[in-house]
Amino acid sequence: MMVNATGSSRQGVCLLGATGSIGGSTLDVLRQHSDSYQLIAVTANRDVEGLFLICQHFQPHYAVLADERCGELFRQRINAAGLTTEVLIGRQALLEVTVLDDVDVVVSAIVGAAGLLPTLEAVKHGKRVLLANKEALVMSGHLFIEAAQQSGAQLLPVDSEHNAIFQCMPADYIVGNRAAGVRRILLTASGGPFRTYALDELRDITPDQACAHPNWEMGRKISVDSATMMNKGLELIEACWLFGMGVDDIDIIIHPQSVIHSMVDYDDGSVLAQLGNPDMRTPIANALSWPERIHSGVEPLDLPKLAMLNFEKPDFERFRCLQLAHDAWNAGGTAPAILNAANELAVDAFLSERISFLAIADMVDAAMGACEVHAASDLDQILDDDRLARNYVEQYIGGKR
Ligand code: NAD
Ligand code: MG
């Protein structure tokens, strides 16, 4: 029987971003394995009712709401229902629950830069970190890899492509290093809902159209990123950090069925791929139980029914965000943090119908041209440049109205 640091036979899990799409898929996997995993802490931003229902079902020891006002409502709701879950409120509490002694695994499923500090805290404390929050890694990949090396934390990718690449790496592979014998990585992309649209047809896209992804059901921010293909741009940078490679070692391949989740091309000509139905429970279950395998609830792949798998080259001109991400990696330093911050703000403005779909790339491009890039060696510099890029885009949008 495996025993954790506090003598429990079950692994303790802290789920950051429990009310989101990845949060929901993680809870589904945990529900199937309550004999091996115990939910110790859950967090959300503002979703009082969503977090309450999770607490009712799983009875975690702690629940955190980052937003102070919603936190008070949440505390009243938990007390009125007589639940024993201890309620913590505010952003600092997100960090506190990741480092609890009885937490062995931290699932990082907050969207955007808000996930950076709690995730980094978990890495510094040597936890097993299941990383879905790609924005944190894009902003400060160097700090993450360094912290993991120092603390011995296991960083396991949950993003489906990166989890696929990880699975195709040698058995003794440690994240952050370039594996011997690897020639390149083939990073697959569905192409999003507008893969076949001409540039002209992209002008009047609405938020609901952008959020209707053909293969995956996800949160609204990543859905818009998939539609602009900034998601693949962020994933390109994520792959550079996780697998110790440069953007020129990684080819993006459009694969509209999302069945091959990415591939690794070795020097001897072998190309290893990981396939499966597009369902995030597979990479979550894989990372949770690695190096063992557990049931995830995902249906077996029906290849005859699929019949065909297609591949295309990406179009860096229609999907400018791909090129911008490429440029950000090559510029180095805080350039990826600037790219990410400008994109987060622009996507938010698009979702609240303040700017058009095509203006997202304009904003990111403008911010990258205007904001000075610094060495990304410390967190304060990264957070400063993140703030400057957000201020820049905010003013840019204000000036346009
Ligand atoms: P989502 O919007 O569905 O959920 C986001 C979660 O983060 C929610 O629980 C929300 O309460 C919390 N949150 C948001 N802002 C916060 C803040 N300021 N402070 C604290 N908590 C906050 O997002 P999602 O689709 O589940 O994506 C989560 C992360 O996983 C993203 O980084 C995304 O890129 C990545 N990811 C998602 C998928 C997917 O299929 N959804 C796939 C791969 C990677
Ligand atoms: Mg992905």
C-alpha cells in the first residue's frame, strides 16, 4: 500500500480552479477513484453556487473563493448548510492551500495569469503539479523549471498536446530537459472553428461563434484563444519550456479531428504519437496516476468509425497570433509575458464586445511593439511587464472608442 507524507493511504489533492472546465473533468476522474485520492482543498474565483455544490459532494477540508465579496456569501452558504469545510477568502489563501502537509498533488486549473503565484508556490514546495494553466508557464517558464529542479517537484503536463508529447518521451524523461535522440516535436492543432474561413469572414465573428469549438468543450477564454489560434501560440511556448526545445524544433500541424494529440519525431525516423478521443479526462488521469494508468471514463477510440485522419500546414497570415507567439519566444525575456497579458486583456474585451475578433491580434501586436522587454529572471520583473502590457492595451482600447 502506498502511503503519503501524512500517513494516509490516499493521495491528497488540491484543485485550483475547481469550478471550471478542467476542474469539472478532474472531479469526474477523482469521483471514480475515491479509494486512492482525497480532495483536500478546492478553489474558485466568484462561482459561489458551483463551489458550494462541489463542497456538498466531496466535503473537502478547505474551500477558497478568491473574490472577497463572493467569499462572504459563500461562507454564509456553507455555514447555513452545516458543512464542515473551512472557508478561506482572498488571493493569498490560494497559495496557502497548495502547500498544506496533506496535499500531495496540486491540479493547476485556474485560467490566466491569476494561476501563476499559487502554481509556482506548489512547485517550490515540491508538490506533484498537474499543469493545465498554460499562461503561468508562458509567462515564467524559466522560473518554473528552475523551481522544480530545486524542490524536486514533479511537473506533469495536462494540456492534451503536452501530455501526449510527455507520453511519447523516453520512460525516464524529466520535464524541462531536451531528450536525447529527439529530432522535433509535431504539435497538433484542430485549427479551431474558423480553420476554413477567409480573412474577410473573420471580421464580424461574435463571442458565441468563437466559443463554439468543433471538438472540445472548454472555458470561454481558451475557446477564443483556439479560434484566434493564440492557444497554439501559447502551447508552442509551453512546449519549448516543458521539453527544452526552441520554436524551430517544433512544427505545428493542423489535424482537424483532434485524435492524435501530438507526436515526437526521433533521429532514427520513428514518429511516436498518442491518440485518443478528445476528452480531457485522459490527460488528467494520466498525469494524476503517472507512471501508472487508471481508468478515466473515456470511451475507447473507434478507428474504423473515424476512417480518416487529416493533416494540413498552419496559415500564419490568417492566424497572426501564431506568428506573434513565435516572435515572442525568439525575443525572449519578458516578451512571452507581454504577449500573454495583452492577449488576456484583448480576449476579455472581445468577450464583453468592446473590440472585434480581428482586433485581438492587433492589440497583442501593438503591445509587443510598445512594451520594453526585460530579462525574465525574477518574478517582480515579469509581473511588472505583465501590468504594463495590460495598461497599454486598456489605454489602446479606450483610445479606439
Ligand atoms: P474555465 O474558465 O472553465 O475555469 C477557470 C477556473 O479558474 C474557474 O474555476 C475560475 O473560478 C478560476 N478562476 C478564474 N479567474 C480566477 C482568478 N482571478 N482567481 C482565482 N481563480 C480564478 O477555464 P478552463 O477551460 O477550465 O481552463 C483552465 C486552464 O486550463 C486554462 O489555463 C486553460 O488554458 C487550460 N486548459 C484548458 C483545457 C480545456 O479543455 N478546458 C485544455 C487544456 C488546457
Ligand atoms: Mg491544448
